[in-house]
Amino acid sequence: MNAVGLSVKALCKAGFARTLLKVTRGAPTILMYHGVDGDHDRDGLTDCSGKHVDVALFRRQLEFLAASCTVVPLAKLVSAVRAGESHRRMVAITFDDGFLNNASCAAPVLAEFGFTATIFLATGFIGTNRWMWTDRLESALHRTAKAAFRPILLGETLPLSNVGARRQALQRLKASLKILHWHEAETHVRNLEHELEVDPIPPWGLYRFMAWDDVRRLRDAGFEIGAHTVNHAILSKVPAAEAELEILSSRDHIVREIGECSATFCYPNGKRSDYTAQVRDFCSRHFSATLSAIKGPARGTDMFDLRRLAIDNATSPPMLASMLAQVGYE
């Protein structure tokens, strides 16, 4: 971080983030959400990563954005960034994966403010009772009665005697599984359910995905729908031909269902190690831009790995102000 960035960080820490947003140009910024939920207790391991924002907090975040930024559709922001146009405090809202609460909970609150969002669908989950394997593992560790277990995957005993121990076990197992092909990871999670002595169940509550009718209603309300692969495959962990099929099949399925698909693609997981130069080049031939999960502003020099800011259930409005004030200086 340069001297200006350090000064901005210090001012934000001192409580001047909102003032900075008013007096500085600000960098174009894409916010990355996953879900918004207001109906379920967060006991145990339920949504322990906080990726589903409580609806009351989501409303406060939007109130802040409405007062401090220019919230625009993603397509408008991407076009402005590509053209090098003026984009003072321009912010776009995106949701990854396609959880049901995007339609049932987030969309009505966005409508209160006259905002829309772009929702990127992992199409193999839409209209099904299929779990995202990370969520299925979280649910299994939440529901098990075991105080410890020795997963074959790791070959060591993991304590499960309290919530903290279960969180650590979840982190260890997810890290081991994310390096695998998505199908292998799903198979391992089914085996882990057996080892944890929990019955397989359909996704419940905030883990459920939309149906295609939900997607169509969002499109009709002005939301943009984009591709996020079929199986939420981490594209660097599958063969190149499979990665290309995941990308195009997701886009084509969306077009068949609703008649159109965003010209922007969103990488699953989205860290630099999660997609290859070959995948990036392939996307550049089929899309106008792609989104990563790398922290930072949206820059015209990075059209095929545009950066975003991740928003979760710990992002208070003052924290969001600080993030937006600092973006571009880090």
C-alpha cells in the first residue's frame, strides 16, 4: 500500500470514511453477495461463513449505498469501465450461485430502493434439491451428534465437542476438498455424512436454490441473469475441455430458460488460482467481461478478471463505507 493508501486507511479508521466518499472521486466497485436471509436462526454452524446477510442489515447497507453512491446495473458499470467513462462512486450489486433467498428476500428489499442486481447461476442447482457441497458439509457437521470423528479423507481425529471445534473441522475439510474435482468433492461429502452418522436430507432454509420460475420473475423485474458454470466447478481443477463445457452449457441453459444471458461471466470461487490463463482466454472469446472474487475496484485493464468487494453478515454500514473509501488505494 502506498502513502496515499495508508493515509486513507488511517482516516477511515478514525471514522472519516463517509466524508472521504463525499469528497473523493471513488473507484467503480462491484459488490459480491451470495444470499440475504431473515427467517432462520444462525445457531451452531448454520451459515457460519456469514455469506447470507441478515435482511435487516441488508436494508441498512442499501440505505447507505443509496445515500453515498450511484448504484447502477452491472452492465452499465462494465460498459463505463471498458470505455473509460466517468464513474464517480459507481457501484453495482451482484449475487453468486442462485439461492432461493435472492428472489424471496433480497429482491423485494432491492425493489424498495429502486435497485436491481445481477444474479449469477450455477445452473445445475436451479430447480433441483441439490446441495452445494460446501453447504452440505456445513449442515452435516451442524447436525451430527458425534463429539469427535476420524474422517478417512484426513486420517486424523477431529474434535466436534463445541461450535468452535466444529468450525475448525469444517475449515480443514473444505480446504482439503476444494483442491479436488467438484464431483470428487461431492462424493467425499456424501461419505462424510455417513461417517458423521447423519441422514441425507434435501437442502433446507437458506441452503435452497431457486426454481426457473423464480429466475423468470427476477428477469421480468429487471434483474440481469448471468452464468456461473453448471456444477459450480472450480475451473482450474477440471480439464480444459470440461471447463469450457461448464461455462458454455451454463450460459446456454439460461438462454433456453429465459431467452437471454448476461454478457458477463462469473468465475466460481473466483480466486486467482481458481481459473487458468486458458480459461480466461476462452471467456474473452465468448463474453464481454468476467468477474473474479479478488478484492479491489473494477478496472478497464482487468476486463476478464474484474475485481469485487465481498459483502457478508459482518459488513456493517460503517465497514462498507470504509471498504468503498479505500478501494483503489490498496
